[in-house]
Amino acid sequence: MRERALEKIARMSRQPGDLVTFWQEATEVITATVPFYSVPCWYTLDPASLLITSHYHPGMTAFPADWLAQEYYGDDVNQLADVVLSDSGISTLHEATDGDPSHSPRWQRNIALGGDQELIAGLRSKAGDVWGALGLYREPGQPMFDERDKSFLRALAPHLAEGARRALLVGEAADPDGPDAPGLLILTADWDIESATPGVERWLRDLPDGDFDAGRLPSVVPALAGRAMRTGAQPGRPGEVAVARVLSNSGTWLVLHGTSLVSAGPPRVAIIIEPGRPARIHSLLMSAYNLTAREREVTRHVLQGSSTTQIAEDLVISVHTVRQHLKSIFGKADVRSRRDLVAKVFYGHYEPRLRDNERRTVDGKPVRGGPKA
């Protein structure tokens, strides 16, 4: 049963749909394999900072402000960034507290809502990027989440991450948020355009060796579609997403994702085109706090929970130099500690995105990823 559930979610993750629908359908599959109390908590995280960008919990349209304060200002275990950065990428509250969670604010919150156990699983793609997290709960008196449950969720995590990533791209393409939003094409088996989102024409014109006005697609598009179609022609196998990176006519890199659509009708392929741009948080850190390029790198590591030693090793600089950068960063951001810096960045750029996504979910609009400018 768990193998079939894994294959089903793998197939679902490759379809270009909206995020809330993906979470709902994934919940149905998980319900039949890993019993849990009430409903799951689904999160999207910005891979560049590991800060929350959206939260989906049926019955809870707004993430409580005191929960956010505890996540980013409080001392506790099982916090999202800590779990997704751990070697296993998964943790239960009982394990994190050696079997006695009674002093944990998270546990006290869960008990107040009728729960007891909490399991957090990071959603990390095969490429290593964290796109979200899943929280599952069990009420008092129920069996503990065991190694079999965790092993299954670890196997699911890369597919859930890819599904979240794809849904965010599709959402941006369907409801563009600025001129650099991704574009989505649906092609027939003859490589004719069946439908396209607003703005995709711009990306097609910027790809080499095509002629949009004459109806000739750039060669990379049908080539990618062909690869996607072949991987989708194997019954019982989820197939892989075809990816291509192309230098555009304007001199920027574009990334194309192709996947075969699963339906009872004629075969079709979805192509998503997005600019290969650096993480959005980098430009925000520069404009908001006037950080240098190196200071932005150090800040990104701080947001992701890296120690001073880890930052020094990753950036190939001395621990002393890291401390000097941190002193400068704290001064520019007007904070006194790492925790204050993380909280300031979250509340300045990510909490507004979280609240906007809550409203968008209620209104049936696509969820957006990344910080809010």
C-alpha cells in the first residue's frame, strides 16, 4: 500500500496544478498510510532562507501570531528550520524532548487543541533545496510515530517538495507578480500550443532559433516536450521532469521544465519557463539593509541556522572575518543577535507574504513563494 501511495504522490507532484489542491490530494493519500489526528499542517519555505512563506491548515485560515513569535523569538524544540536542516530531515516532539514534552510550548499548544504527538518532516528536493515542511499530529493514547512511518515520509518528502515547487511556479505563471513571472505552455502531441499563460510570449521570443510570429517554437521547447512525453509513456511509472537551461537572446539564463500530463484525453505536455535568477532575498537584503555581497551571503547562512564555524568553512574565510561581518550586519540591521536578525527579516519580508497567501487561499488565488518586496 505504501509503495502505491508513493507512486501516486510522485505522479501528482509532476502535474502543473495549484498548491492547495496538491496539499489536499496529498493529504488523502497520507491519511490511508500514516494515521494522524485532525488535519496536517502544510508549510512552504523559501529555500534561500528557510523562512515560512505560506501555511495551509484546513479550519485555520490564519496562523496565530503568538505561534509565529514562538517560532522565531522563542526557545523550543522541533522548530521548522532546525528539523529541515537536520541529517534525517524529520523529528518528533517526543524524541526531541527525550519522551517528556510537557515543558515544550509546542506540546502545550498541541494539548490545548486536542493533540499530543507532533511529527515535523522537511520537504527537501532531490537537488537539496527545501521547499516546505509537513506537520502531523496524534492525540493522547495513540501509538507513537514509529520508524516505519518516518521512513515512508522521508521517501515522500522529495516528491512533496517537487510538487510544491511546481505548484508555486504554476501559480506565478497563472497570476503574474511582475514582469519576470514564469510562463506556462500546454502543448499537444504535435507540439501545437493548446493554451498559454499571460507573458509566456516574452520568454518564447527571447529563446534562440524560434520565430513566434511565424508559429515556429524555439528548438529547445519541442526537444524538452519530447523527453517529457517519452518519460510519461511508461504506465505505472511516475516518470521524470525534463529540465533544460538555455542562454537567451538577451544574455540571461532561462530554465525550462517539461512534464507529461496525466489525463484520459490525448497526450499533452506542460512546459514552464522561468528566469534563472538569484534568490529574491539577496536583492531585498541589499536594498533594505545596504548589505555587501559577502554580508548577504553571511546573512543567508544565519537565516538557515549555520554556526559561525560552518559559515567560515562554507565561505572559505576565517572565523574572525565571519564575526566582523556579523558585527557589521547587526549594525546595519539595527539588531543585537542572530535571533533578532532572523526575526527582523521574517517580520519585515516573510510575514507579509504569509498573510497575503492566507488571503489568497481564502479567495481561491494561487499561493506565492519567496519574500514580499
